Amino acid sequence: MAKLTTRTETAAPGAAAVVSADSSDFHESLPRLTKKVFTDLAIWMTGLGLLMGIVFPFFVMAFGVPSKYVLSAKFFFATIGAGLVVGATNHFLSRAVVGSRLRFMCLKMSKVESILRDTTMADDGAACTPETCMITVDSDDELGDAAASFNRLVEALAESQRASQVAGNFATTLASHLELTPLVEAALNVLHGAGDHSASALCILRDGELVTVASSGIAEPDGLADSELVERSYRTLDTVRVDLPSDIQLDGGIVQFRPRTVVAFPVHIRLVPIGVVVLASTAPIADHQDLLIQQLLPNFAVALNNALSHERLQRVAAIDSLTGLYNRRFGLERLSQEFSRSVRSGEPLGVVLFDIDHFKSVNDNYGHQVGDDVLKSIAENVKSALREGDTLMRYGGEEFLAVLPGAGETDLRTVGERMRRIVESSVVLESSSEVRVTISLGGVSFPSADVADLDDLIRKADAALYNAKTTGRNRLTLVEA
């Protein structure tokens, strides 16, 4: 069974234990004579050779050699000289074997220092690699341990360098976007690559429910927000991690591959939840990768909150407060975009301008509140008559304008008639009375109609609307090609 765990981390998880030692903890077997280790070694080896040369004649006598042969100045000088030669040879060998390894390690350290300095100054993201900075561990002793420790230090420095680079790129990414969609896509791309993840998604709270606003590699993005993984992380503000054995497949089809690890990271500001980032990988996600993501998320939370606030402000500025439709300013921006696209591609574009017949009498007879109810009813009903991708705006007062991308004359007539009939059959109840209204519509399709520019397109639709009203109302009139 998959293991579902919740973690609130306050320290770097999985970090190796660090053993610190100061000079008082370091045990020296021999006293220091100079400030150079190999000079001390030479003195001690020379002293040892001298001592062995003095002791050796007496050692030989213990094995029965007559004293007349060993207790002579010549023999003493010979043994002392041999001891000094042995001491000098040992010193040479120690410098050749140990000293060369230490010099090589010093060269590697200098290279690492140079790379780190150059990387810091140039900010080019260069880092040590096993080929350029690490030392081959080829001995099972203290020197091998020192080389292994050096390699671990290089790995830690490289990881730190990479984390710093990722954080810098992430900060640049967040500062480059204010709109929600490009911000989320760019941020997820950075988070996705920060730990070599295979899938990613962001779920946020919108209109009171969690929804998926961006995803990559997710099998069913729409259902991800309803999963226990996301709901639990959002509710508890804890990182929720699912680690799966290689022979277990995750239920629910969250991702398009067989994951080893799926992690949900809560995004919040001052413990107020905003959303949940979901990352999945085909390999186990290391603890330091989790930690890096958690370090990036606070800045992302601020940027995401700003983007959501911006989106809400944009929505308020774009929406007519009464009908919930685009207002004239933003509706005409959308029409301008569609008209430019139609000019470039040659695809048709339909426009229907309509208003409510005798709307003044509704206000006069029933009051402005009922008039507002009629406007809202028409907006709702006409929207239901439009196709997917069509746009309806409140053009002004009781006038509305529908933008129909890809609509030729036939489509324009079909949709326009559907709009007219649905309004004609609708009823607004006022006390014991039924308020019924009709609309008159004028339509034009570009490029079938001869249109000079966007303003001319609207003028022709307005002229067709005027023709519909003067010829009986409750009808659709199209501009003839």
C-alpha cells in the first residue's frame, strides 16, 4: 500500500551529521617543533635514526656478538650513519607518497575556489563536476577518508550553487509576470526542473472550490483538485508526500506514468491557504529537493497572490456589474482582437447588435428594478443561445453586442434567430404579472460584407439594427453581401 505522510519540516531533512572539532579536541601524539608538518617529520625521523644508530650496537651484543667488534667508534659511526640514512629515506618517501597526495588535493581545492569565485562574479551557473573537481578515492585509510570528505564537500557546494541559481532564476521569473496564466506556467516550469520532476500542477481556490489552473504530465488535471492528496495539503497546510514501491501503482490516475514519489506542497500567506503545488517523479524525490521547493514557495505565494488580486481587479474592471457580461470597453477590445485575426486569416467573423424593443415602457410601467431584472434575464438567456467561443457584451443601456468568430452569413442567421426566439419566449415575473419583451437584431459578417475597418463593421451592424426596428421590430436583419 502507498504510504501517505505529512511533514512539517523545520530543518534540512536528510542532512548528514556534522562532526565539529576544535583544536582542544584534536589529539596530537607528538609535540609540534615547528610550524611545518614535514619539517617536524624530518626532525623526528632524523632523531629516530640517530637513536637507532646509538642503540643498535648494544642490541647486537644482546645476540652474542663480541663487544670488541661493536663497541668501537667506527661501528658506532656506521650504525648512526645508517640510522640517519634510513630516517632521511623515510622522510623522502613520506613526502613522495603523502605529500604528493596532499599537494594534489590542494590543487583541487584551489580549482574549486577559482570556479566558485568565477561563478559568483559572472553569475553564469558554472559549477564543479565530478570530472573537474572531485578526487578519485583509491586508498582505504585516512587519506582516502580525506578524499571522500573533499568529494562530499564539492557535492554540497555544487548543490548549494545549483540551489542559488534556481532561486535566482525563480525570482527573475516571478518578477517578469503579473498575469496569472504566464506566471503560473513559468513558475511551474522552474519548480518542475528544480528537482528533475516528471509532472507538476497547481491547484488554487477559485469561486469557493479548488481547481487546477496549470499542469504538465498530469493524466486528469480536472480531477486532481478533488484528490485526497491536494485536499489534505490545502486543509492542513502541511507537505503531503506519497512514496510508492516500484511494484505499486497509484490509484486514481493522477499522472501519466508510474510514479515513485508524489508530493503536495501547500502555498499560503500567513497561514491563509492559496493553493497547492503537486510534483511527481519516476524516481524517489530526495529530501534536499523537497527543501529547495519549500524555500522557493514563499516568494511564489506572494507573486501568486498578487496575480490573483490583479486578475480579480481586471475582472471587476471588465465585467458589467448588472448583467455579468463584458462591459463595452473590454468587449470592444475582444472584438478588435477577433477582427484583426479575421483580417489576417481570412476566417469569417460575425457581429450581432441588438436592443430591447420598447424597453422604456417596461421601466415606466414596472419600475427600474423590473427593468434591471429584464436586462439580467436577457443577458442570461442570450448567452445560452450562443456557441462556445462567442462573446456577449453590454454595449450600452439596453443594447448588447455579440461577437461570433468563424460565423458566416448562414451561421449568423442561425444564431441570431436562436437569440431572438429565446428572448421572445422568456418571461420575467413581477408580482402577479408576466413581463415579456422582444429584441431587434442587426447582423453583419466579415469579409462577406464590404467592411473598411472595425468602426465600419459596427456601423453596418447598427444600420442593420435600425432597419430591423423600422420594419416591425422583433426581427433579425443582416447586411447583404
